Amino acid sequence: MKIALIDYRAGNLTSVKKAFAALEADLFVPTTPGELHEASAVVVPGVGHFGATGALTDDWTGTIRDGIAAGRPLLGICLGMQWLFEGSAESPESAGLGLLAGRCYRLPGESNGTSVKIPHVGWNALDVRREDSIVDSVASGSQVYFTHSFVAPITADTVAVTEHGQRFAAVVRRGHVAGVQFHPEKSGDVGLAILRNFLRLCR
């Protein structure tokens, strides 16, 4: 099983590689879209501005879509999860992949008259909303590590939510496409459990 780790210059891939290596997964970083045909699954990580996803040009997105249509699992991490949606207020001119309905938006800096620190950085709890294989063995209340200012809306595809001033989607899944707003590679045993569950989708 070979997993393609997409590098669009939006974050350091080293920690993601290390986490998957701990699970004995075989990752490679494709340099051309054609190399994605060698992959049994795709991981799209990322941090920073939504506009960075513009580096994933039509040839990349088309090949990724073709793989999904053929049943190839995909996992989006942080910015990579937001890219699964239709777009983001952070970069209105940049289209998302559009696999999930809705647009991402900035967390408000105030809730019920109380100031909320943005960006949201640090450990926070997952509230698991429904049973799903992507959260097998992950208890509601488990702590994971976040660093972000923008979030995805809560929809029918939401598996778990987190609250920082307001609730937002923290884990999503539709079919063999999944996303996590937090960084599983920085979230200890809980993060590894999520990645292990994703690997099971790839078999």
C-alpha cells in the first residue's frame, strides 16, 4: 500500500511522514499528478492561508478527483480538510475541491460578550457526534492539537465537533473521503488512532 502525501508548499511534511511511519505506512511525495496513479490513497496536509491551495492546479485536482471516483481514499488535514469544501472566506477567489458542501469561515473573536483568542492554538476536546470507522477507539472528550483561524461548517458529514467560542467541524467523513481540522501527527495516541483508522479504509 503506497500513500501519496501531497506537497503544495503549505507546511512541513516531516511530522506527517513520521506519524505514518510509526504505523508502518509507505508514503511518497509525488512530483507530478501522473504519479498519483501509483497511490492506493492520498493525504492532503497543510497549514496557513487557504490561497496556498491554488498551487493544486487543474491537473492535480482532476487526477485527485479521478482517484476518488475510482474509490481511492483521501484524508485532508487542517487546511487540507478545509480544501475538501467548496471554498473559504479566507481566499474567496480560490475554489475548494467541492467534495463536501459548504464554505469555511473565520472563527469570531467574541462569544457572548467574551473575547476569544484567535487563532485557536493548543489542545482541545473532540465531541464525537456519530459512530464512524474514522473515530473507532476514539472516545468523546479526547484531546487533540489544533492551530487554525478558519473552520468548516457543521453539516451532515460531520463526525465530531470542537468548541472554541463556537462549535465547528473537527472530523468529517463522506464515503472514503475524510478530514480532520486538528493535526493528528501532533496529537499523540489519539492522533495515531485516527491515522490508523484511515489506513484501514485503504485496504
